[in-house]
Amino acid sequence: MKQSKLILPIIVISQFCCTSLWFAGNGVMNDLMINFNLSSSALGHLTSAVQFGFIFGTLIFAILTIADRFSPSKVFLTCALLGSLFNISVIWEGNSMASILSLRFITGFFLAGIYPVGMKIAADYYEKGLGKSLGFLVGALVVGTAFPHLAKEMTGTFPWKSVLILTSSLAALGGILMLIMVPDGPYREPGSKLKTSAFLGVFRNRKFRSAAFGYFGHMWELYAFWAFVPIILKTYSMEHPEAAFNIPVLSFMIIGIGGLACVLGGYLAQTMGTRRIAFIALLLSCVCCLASPLLFTAESESLFIGFLLFWGMVVIADSPLFSTLVAKNAAAEIKATALTIVNCIGFSITIISIQLLNVLQDSLNPKYIYPILAIGPIFGLIALIEKKKQHPTKPKLQ
């Protein structure tokens, strides 16, 4: 019984430690640009390299149903150790833009064995209250993603390489903790055979499709917003010279506060319904996208930061809820594969939105480019509304 109470905290801690690899390059972006003579477009390219790696990794993991056929904790450890190795390799002084892109790509590849596999492990333990459990888990992902920005500020008196060393060390620790403390869960149903058909077969379920499409719309906005938070802060500072922002700390706060939102969303979902809370969060983040040009006209720094903190909450609050809906509407023996497939497609979408903002910031005034992120939430809302309309006419499917 004591062990069961420790399971969720250990999964959360491990997820936080390992997902700190995700934005490790973003946390030291200025240093990378200076030390390796990178262009201003490096932000979008290096962020996209991780996403590409994650997409390729999730594609391989999904087709081979790796996390369903093998012990998820062992898969998690292996990917954590390999991801930390390639992350720390960025500190080599002989690196170039091409080699750094490759290293970030491979790091992203092994993150495919961390994030969705961590959700699979949680789903193997928590059949009831899964939304709350995934709220904590995705909250850990959010704080882990934001952590390199804080680590950069914390290690300001040390070489930039210390951020990469720290994040790699944390990832190795997280993987070891998962293996030692979290055995295979009681609800795990291992898949004994390779099922390549599972990659497309999961979408035959209408409720699964609705949750997945909602998630896809959410992903169009999420990582583009996270990647450009420092740019948003810098843009405002340039137009309001009196604003003395500590950009690394504020970036951590704006991204990291989403972890709290994930936990709160999980609790609210228990009383108000998972899909309803996901819909509300997606709607609010859509409003933030559309209202973003007005954000830069705010004379009050407190109003500006308050808006970004609110956006940082609603942009991610629906993520664990969509994952909950996906997990609940997938067959138990391919649950990990279903989560991985949805992650694969969702992160593919992030590449497009990140690169689109990367192009637009060079051709338009940066303060006018963020409403385009509303396209995703609008698409996701339509998917959820469509399901809601079908509910009363086909009660037997529920």
C-alpha cells in the first residue's frame, strides 16, 4: 500500500527530470548563437529539430508497439540515459549548426520513450482518476520543459554548459528512479505480437478521433507559444524600454505555471467532466491568441505579464485531459501505442506552426503574428462540438 502511494510522485519526479531535456537548447540559445556563430533563426530550427526527432521516435515506437511489448519502465530508463548522453554532447566545442541540429534531433527521438511512455505507465496504475493523475504528469512535463530557462538564471555565474550538464544529470536520475521504484502496473496488458496495423486502426473509434483531433488543435498552438515566449517578452521590451524584464525567469514562470493549471484541470475534470474542462481551456487559449496584438499595446507591465501568465495556464491545461480521453478510448493492449500515435501526429503539427512563426517574424511586425495560432484551437473546438452534437442522437455509442 505504501508503494502505491509513492507511485504517482515517483512518476511525476521522473517525468520532470527527463523532460528537462526538451528545451535545454532553448535555455542557452543566446550562448549557442554566440559560441557557434548561429543565425537568429536558430531558435526555430533547433526547437523544430527536437520536435522532428520526437516525431520520428514516436513513429518508430508506435509502428513497433515497443512500450506495449516491453516493460515500460525499462524503455523509459533506456531512453532517459541515451537522451541525456546526446543532450550533453552539445557542449563539445567542435560542434557546428549541423551537428547541434543532429544532436537535438536524436535527443527528441529518445524523448519519444519518455513522455508518452510515462503516460502509459500512469495509465497502467490509475484506471480510475486517470485525468487527475495525468494532470500531475503533464504538469511535471511543463515544469521540466520550463526548467532550462530557470537553470540558465540559476547558473548565471557558471558557464552555459552547466545547464546542459544539469539537465542531462537530472534525466539520468529520473530514468533510474522509474526503473527502481515503478514496476509494471496492475492494469498493464502487454502486447505479445508486433501489430503494425494498430497505427491507423485506432482512428476507427469515433470517440478516439474526437479526442485526438482536439489534441491536434491544441498542439498547433502549444509549442509555438512556448518557443516564442522569450521573443514575446523581448518584443514588448523593445517597444517599452522602461520594462526591465528578467527574460529567463519570466519565461520559466509563464511556461511553468502551466504545470499548476494541469493539476487544477485534473481536479476540475473529476466534478465537471473531462471533455468540458478541455473545451473551456481550449476556448480560452483561442481567445488569448486572437487578443495577443492588444497585449503589446498595454502600458502596464503587470497587465502584460498577467496576460501571459494566464495564457501560459490555459494553453496547456487541456493537454492531460485530451490524453485521458485518448487513453480511455483505446484498447488496453495498444494503449501506449495509441498515446504514442497521437503524440506523433500532434508534434508533427507543432513543426508547421513553429516554422510559420519563424518565417512571419522576419516579414511582419512580431506583435501581429500570434493570432495565427488560433487556427489550431478553432479546429479542436469544432471537433469537440461535433462530438457533443452526436451524443444525444446516438446514445448507444456512449
